[in-house]
Amino acid sequence: MEEGHPVFPTNTIHLLLLLIIITLLLFSSRPGVLALQPSCQNKCGSLPVNYPLGTGYGCGSPRFYPHISCSPGGDQLLFTTHTGSYPITSISYATSTIIITPPRMSTCSSMHSSPNLGLDWPSPFQLGPSVFILLSCPPPTSSLTVKGIPICDSTNAHLCASMHTCPALLSLGLSLFSPTNTCCVYSPANLDTKGDLDLHALKCATYASVVSLGDFPTDPSRWEYGVALTYSNQVAFDNNNYVTSCEACQNTDGVCGYAPPRNNFVCVCKNGVNTTTDCYNQLQLWNSASLLKLNSMIWAMSWLIPLSLLAVA
């Protein structure tokens, strides 16, 4: 034995190895319990977040991230595309519809130049039943086209007349009750080849998007503004077992998620447990914090094995 090399007693080595074995057995004795899964929530701000939507990476359906996520502060659900991130103001799970409110979109009370609005083709979202009102366009707007097709709906031209009664029109350099030949009502079945409402190409200054006129078809100050987006039926895309497991998870107050890279189903429970089944009768012992400590313990012990063998040598 050389001087300076530490020597561990044989009983200490055996005890360390026994602890490692017991720890690993305990870890594997709870089938269906997973570690290292991000925390998923069933609410973001005031909005309930259910499958297929999720609050972040590993939550909901993998097809919806990064298009849908909760803001870092947890107070705003966001819809993100190549043109920006937009607050989601409402969700209808019955009709698979979300309403977004682009910050630079105009309304009757506030008009300003707007950037392009775009959707990502690979995403599961399409335009819903929104009516776009393009403002401060080159006259006559009857000549505006997308993909060579005229886009202005003359049957809804009265909406332009209503928007031209808004005092905010002055901020666009237009006068109240000005001719409506610089306004275009556009109800697109789709956007251009890039998936954009390309205001720059159309040479329009801004747009307002209306999802409902309510009981006030001639009073734009009382319309509901926003962009309606629909998303596709998930049963056609996700594994049926995933959908069934998700229902069981949500019925036990869990949140549906997935475990990259294979995107296998994960049920995230309120007590921090992450399982492959549901949240029924899960032990508080196996919460995320406990599992993280357990992983740290295993990692630390793994360093002691070679030291123990070195001491024996």
C-alpha cells in the first residue's frame, strides 16, 4: 500500500454499494413514475389550458409547441408564429377555436400602422371566421388582390363606412367620414403563399379584425375585435392510446403532456408526480422535488464507486 492513498474499510464499501442498490430498487419499484418532466399547468392567467393545448415544452400535444405557451410570468397564454407572439384572449374547446389580439391591430378606439400577421404552415392552426378590415389602402381598393384574386367584399362595404366614423381614423391621416375607397373588407379563406396577411404588399397601413358585431352592426366601438383561429382535430393525429390516457389523466385532475424525444404520453399531477397513467392514488413521496433529489443522490453515489474500487486496489 502506497502512502497518501485513502483506504476505505471493507464494511463501508459494502454499505455504499448496498445503499446504491436499495435506491435504484426503490426508484424502479414505482412503475409509471417518471422524472425530469417539466411542470405543466392546467391554467395560464385566467384561461383554462386543456389538451391539446399546453403551457410549454412537454405539455399538451407535441404538435402545439412552440405555437402555444404560457408567458414566463405565467399570466398570459401566447400564440407564436414567425411574425410574432400574440396574447390569446379566449378559447373554445367545443369549437376548437382560439381568439388572439395582436397588439398592433387597430380598433375603433386605437388606430396605428400594423405589421404583417402570419401563420406557420406546419402548425395545426388555420384562420377562423374573422373579418379583416384593411384601412388606408391605395384607392380604389377594388383592385386589391391576393394570388391574383380580388379580395374586397363589396357586400360588406358598410363595415368600412362604420369604421370611418371612428375618431381614431385621424391618426392614419384620414378625415372622419372620408370616402371608403381606401378601405377593404376581407374575409379570407386563407392568406398568401407565405401564410401572411401582407399589408406591405397590399400597401395598406393597418387592419382591424372583427370576430363579432354583436347586437351593434353599425357601432364599431362595441364590436368584438380579434383574430379567430381554429385548430385541427387531434384524434386524427395523436395516437388513440394517447387520447384515452389523456382523458383518464384529466379526469383525475392531471395535466396531459409528453416526454421527448419519443413524445410518449405523460400525466403531470398536481402533487408533482409524473406518470404514464393517471393521478389516481399517486404517492406524494414521488413528487418532482423528491425525484430530483433522488437523481442527485444517485449521481453522487456513482462517483463513490470508482473511489471505492480504487481504495480496494
